[in-house]
Amino acid sequence: MEPESLPNLEKPWRPEPDRDLGAALRAVRPQASREKLDPVLESSQERELDMNWNSGQRAEPLGAEQESLSSWVSLKPETPTSRSLFLTEVSHKRRCRTNCLEAPLSQAFQWLGKKVGLHPWVFLLMPILLTAVLGTGFTYLPKDGKEDLEEQYTPIGSPAKAERRFVQEHFTTDDSDYFSVYRKSTEVNFASILVVSNTASLLEQEVLSEISKLDHMVQALYGTQKNGKQILYSEVCAKIQGYCVPSNPLLSAWQVNKQLDLEKITFPIYKQNGQPMSLAGTLGGIILGQRIGTNQVLLEVKAMRLQYYLKTGGEDNEHSKMWLIHFLKQINNIEKSPALKMIQVVYFTSLSRQQEFESTSTTVIPLFYVAYFLIILFSISSCYRCDCVRNKMCVAAFGVISVALSVVSGFGFMLYTGVPFVTIVKNSPFLILGVGVDDMFIMISAWQKTSLTDSIQQRMARVYSKVAVSITITTITNILAFYTGVMTSFRSVQYFCIYTGTTLFFCYFYNITCFGAFLALDGKREEVCLRWLKKTDRPDQKCFSLKRCCCLPFGSLPDEQGADIHPMNAFFKDYFGPVLTSTKSKIFVVLLYILYLISSIYGCFQVKEGLDLRNLASDDSYITPYFNVEEKYFSDYGPRVMVIVTEPLDYWDKYARQKLERCLRDFENNRYVDKSLTEFWLQEYVQYMEDNRQDIKDKNTFINSISSFVMKFPLFKYDINISSLHEISCSRAFIQTTDISSSTNKKKMLLQLRDLAEECEIPLMVYNQAFIYFDQYTAIIENTVRNVIVASTIMFVVSLLLIPHPLCSLWVTFAIASVIVGVTGFMAFWNVNLDSISMINLVICIGFSFDFSAHITYAFVSSSEPSVNRKAIEALYMLGYPVLQSAVSTVIGVCVLAAAKAYIFRTFFKIMLLVMLFGAVHGLIFIPVFLTLF
């Protein structure tokens, strides 16, 4: 080496504060020495510095280690020993020695990168062949599209399901002769019509006449079997003593007696010919007058419920469904009938929720193609360069294709293994499409920081070594975050998380094989293009100059040694970082965070719990106005709840009856129960025994008289279970719930009634078929909190293992907690409930908040800049743009769901937008500022 090529070393040399360290090091080590020292690069720290040395990118400035640099420069710069000593000391001072996983991972990826660069076609074609094989798994995709909503969207092993099994085992019902809907353990076949009067009250002869016409038109409908045989309503209707159950008790009374005095109707109990009938839940928008005993005079009624119950068991079940299908086809014609001028009609059936949910899922398929196009467009624009050699538009487009291949492979593999494909899984490709391209951006960025003069194998080895920890840690954390969702008690969440987590693994695998191979092949294109541009001895110089001007701005060749710095990286370094780290900006950011935290915590207490079943249908579905009318006019009364005595009891014993009556009074005194509508066979039986002057204290008399009692009151025979041992093994009463329109009140009612049953001296159980869905209100918070805690703990452990700095783990945990609180709180401001769908997104939130904050924090604590402000600026310079790309690509992937007509898809977009927004804000604003303050 010529002496004049060395800098003046007589004075201790120190890098200027703003001077690029890579340039400073190149000044003291010529290219020849660098080439000779390449084999020495074994540790991940050395490889990182070597890439910065070759590319001209700023390495981590020494700052406090400048004195070590001076002593190193005093050595002979061309000796391998001098450089090794320098690297060892810098490595020792700039990070903690906890890289037991990082270094082996980087070395393994370096080896893989060389292999991919050496055999790109093998690594390109093998994943494509694997996709073709696994793609055949789509043949197992369900063709009928039917999905059990109860199975998928209610908690596994909920108490209500155990209660239902008990009811089914101990109590029977009869749809063909003595039907009682609130004695049923499961939902029956039915058609429901809500009639709203256009006048002030429907208690008018003209209005009731129109409602009666509507009732007759509905009952005149008939279904048709495949053989052409008609299915009449009278054949499939549930019956009481040989007659179809009346659609509405008040309408039935008026139809029997058109001269009925409508001004003397009492509510909630009305006696017709001495027989009491309950009007609770059958009339809506009521105004009551003077009190008559326990009832009040009914002054005005705005709405009426017409309920058509059908047989449910055996062959009758299929016939009932055929009739309901015909009803749904004809109800629009009935609704628009000119005979119905004074009323408005909305309708719903037992089939509606399932049918509308299945039809809604098909509307989201076209949106996937839109999302795919937008992601390709964004990827191409993000990777576009005016430099035709370094341009990565084709690579970016193939990166999106590799993500699509991973979706096919992941879904096909899951279908092969028999994991059910449920509707909510259709959200997964939108998320994967946005997340999957993140690793692509990182690999392209690392590639563009390599030298054009190096071989493909060398460049691929350095790219893989550089991105090893980054893409591995983000993939592991996201996959683990999703797999923690398997712990939830909602099957739909479990299947979504399994599908998404597995597909993300395929994304990772295809990125380091298929996409890496395409990147290597594009590297060969760079070599050919560069050689072509360098040739100046072509005969057609004019043509060559024209092509060169079109390909390169001002006809300049790319810097073969320098790094390709994206303008956005320069923006974060020269503008965003310095402004953010100014004193005024820090004060503003702290105040902004305090406001964010206060708003989020307030919102957390406003979030509604549970999945509203109307949200399983599209916005323009006919069931939406039905539920709106029901909520407006029929929200006063809830379901009738069974109070079940689960074990044998000496009902003839006075003290046993008193204990039972005390418990029943406790139920009646609950704020969610209407005490005037309690129904209990024992109370009627005691009165019956007294009227017949029988000894109620005698066991044999008590038991033997039940048969004559149920002859007079036939419905009560379904409430008493007499065992073969001639004792009452169990029995039940019924209480009427009220004022439970909100999900909060449903949850409180359920918990309070169960607590009352548990506190009673006599073993009791409460049940209604609606409790199957009400249980989600009690399970959703428990499941969400458990999943968040477990996933956050896993993220903490992973960060300790893969990020060699304990301080990173603490800041990452803080960011996760902060983002989760923010997303949960702002859900309330956007009218999003805490349900099984939003719970998925909170799990996703953990993975993304980790990704956004972990790398920024690690870059900060690993920086050797002399001041905290410069550490923050360097961290933003290195990783600000990749974080922004990640957030934007994911938002683009799910943004098309904003146009979906269904809550289940639109909610996914809303929360993902909150997750991306708050995650990016924490990574780019809050965390960098807080790191400079604490």
C-alpha cells in the first residue's frame, strides 16, 4: 500500500460527529484489504459492520467508544488483527452478551442464502410444486356452506350447554298436542312477524281487521315437496289440544269475539272467559292506565308479535323447514299486499340467521381480488427506482404472488388435516396479504444495501444474514400470538387462529426459499444490465444513448459500491427525527400520550360485550329491520327462565316447601324478574289439594293425586318428573325476566340468577335456550384477558431470547399493553363490541405492537451515538420506513373490508386499522420520545 494513500496518523484521528462512519472506515482501509478480510467475518456483529463498510451505509457510530477507535487507527489498518480487535471491542460495548440464538441463526441463514444464490431455480420451483400439491386440499372445502352458529360463536363447555343436557334428559315436550315454547330446551322452528301500526294504537277494529287478514294469508301458505305434494300450515304447525298454537293471544281472542271490548284489556294478564292469558312479550309500545289488581288497563299498543310455531322433531322437522322456505319466498308479496294499508310488517324465521350468514360470506370474495391488486400496486410503487439496474418492481410483484402461494398452501394443508373452514376464516387472506409482504420489504431493503460488484452468492449470504433475526422474530411472534388463540373457548376463533398462524409459517418459508430465489435471479439480471450499460463501444451509439437516458436519470450509472438509500429513509433522518427529538415536540408528544391514555381507559369502561346475533347478517338483510323493531317495541320482556329442582325433594313436607318458596321469592324479588308472571306447578297443586280436601302431608296421597291434577292442567305434566321409585326426581317452575335489552343487563341477569340458585338450600338450576348465547357475555372478557396475558408473556420471553438486550423486552411489554388499551378503548367510540371477532384482533394486536416497537427499541439501545436524541434519530433512520411500510401494507390489505356489507368483516377492518395506527404511532413517535426521556 502506498504511504500517500494513508491518512495523516500523527494526530489522534476522531470521526466528526456528522460524518458517516462507513466513509471514515473506508478512508483507513482500502478495498484490497476489505476483500482479503471477508473470510474473517464470522459473527453476526462482524457481518453487520462489514455490510456497512462495503455499502457506505452509516454503521453504529462509536460515540463514547471514540477513544477505542483512536487506539485502533494507530495500528496498521491493513492487518486482520487490528480489525478484529476493533470489532471485538465495539461488539462488547454496544450490546449485552445475550446473543446465544442470534449468532447461530445469522450463520444458518448465511449458509441458506449461499445455497439459494447457487441454486435459485431449485428453491423457486420446489415451493411452487408444494403449493400445487397442497392446493388440492381445497377439494375438501365444504360445498354446502352450512355452519353451526351455536357451535362456532358460543363458548365451548358453557354452563348453559350442561344445563340444556339436564333438561333434555329429565323433561319431555309434545309439539303435536300440548306445545309450550318456553318448556322447550332448544330453539324450535318458527316464523315471526312484527306488525307496527301506522296509527296511534292498533287497538282499533280496522287495524285488527288488517292484522287478521295478514294472519289468514300466512296460514294459507303451503310448501311443496319434491314429489309435488303440498305441505299445509295446519299439517306442520305446533298444536294445543288439536289446534294450531294461536299466533297472538289477543288477536285470537278478537277473532273469536269481534265485539271484544278493547278498552278493558288488562296487561300483562288478561282473563278471557275466566281463563288467564299472558300478553307479556306479545305486544309492544304499550301505554298503561289504571291498575286493576296486579294488572293495568291497556290504553295504547303500537306493535304486535305474530308467532307461528312449527313441529320440530322427526320427519315433521323437514316439512316445517320446507314451509318456512316457502314463507320467505312469499312474505314480500304479502307485505306489499294492497289490503295492508294501516300496518307495517317485518319478519324473521328460525332459518333466517343461518341463511343470511351463509349468503353474507360470499359477498366478501370479490373484495379479495381488489385487495390483491392494491397490495401489488403498493408493493411496486414502494420498490420502484428510477435506476433500471436496482429497480425491484418485478421482485415486489412476485413477492405478493409468493404470499398468495402461501395462502393456498396453508389453507390446503389445514383442509387436508380436517380443520373446519368457517366463515370468519375468510378474513384471514386479507390479513396475510398485508402482513406477508413485510418480510419482502425487509429482504429487498437488505439486498439494495449490498454491492453490485459482489457475486450473487455473496450478496444473498449477506442479505439472509442481515434479515435473519428480523424476519424470524416477527414471524415467530405473530405465529405464537395467533396460536394462543387456540386457548379460547370459541371454536370460530380457534379455527381462524390455526389457519392464520399456519399460513404465516408458509409465508415465512416461501419468503426464504421461493422469493429469495427470485431475488437471486433478479440479481443476475442486474449483472447483465450493468454490463450492458457499461459498454460504450457499440456501433449504434445514438440508440444506446437514448436507451441509457430512458433507463437512468441524466444517463448516470449506479454507484456500484454505495448503498441505495431510499428517500424516505433520508426523510426520517434529516427531517422527522430531528423535529421529533426537539424539546417542544417532546412536550407535545407526552401531552398527546396522556390524552390518548385517558381516552383509551375511559373507552375501556364503555365497551359493550358479546356478539349481537343480528350482526351475523349483512346490513341490507331483512332481519336487520326486524331486530330494530323488536329492540324498539319489545325490549321490556326477556325470556321465561326455568327454575329447576335438580334432586328429589319431599314436596309433601311443609318445611321443604317453605325452603323452596323462599328461594322462589328471592328470584321474584330480583330486579330482572316480574313477580306477577311466575308459574309453578306446586303452588297450583297445593291449591288443588286444598280444594279437594286431600291430605297434602301424606306422601302417597301427594304422589297419587298428581295424575288427576295433570288431567286438569295438562301442561304441568311436562314440569314433573316422577321416577320409577315413585318419587319426584326433579321439577321446574318458570319466572319471567324483564329489562334485559342491553348485553350488560343480560350478563348481570344471568349471573345473578345463577348465584341465587347456588345460594338456595335446595339444589336449583336456571335455564333458558337463550342462555346458550348469553354465556358469551360472561366468557368473552375472561377469554380475552387470558389470551392477552399469555400472548404478552410469550412475546416477553421471545424478546429476551432473540433480542440481545433486556431493556428491549421491558419497552416492548409496555408498548403491547399501551396498544391493547388503546385499541380496546377506541372500539367503544367506533361502536365495536368486545366479542369473538374483536377478540381475534386483540390477539393480532399483540403481535403487531411487538413488531413495531421491538426493532425501534433495539436499534435505539444498540446505537453507540453519544446522545439519546441521536440514538432515536438513528433508530428512525434505519427502521422508520420499514415500520411505515408494514403498517400501510397491512391497512391496504384489509381496507377493502370497509366496503363489506357485514359487521363480521367490517369490524375486522376497523380494529385492524386501530391496531396498525396505534402500533405505528407507538413505534414511530411515542417509543422514540420516551426512550430519550427515561
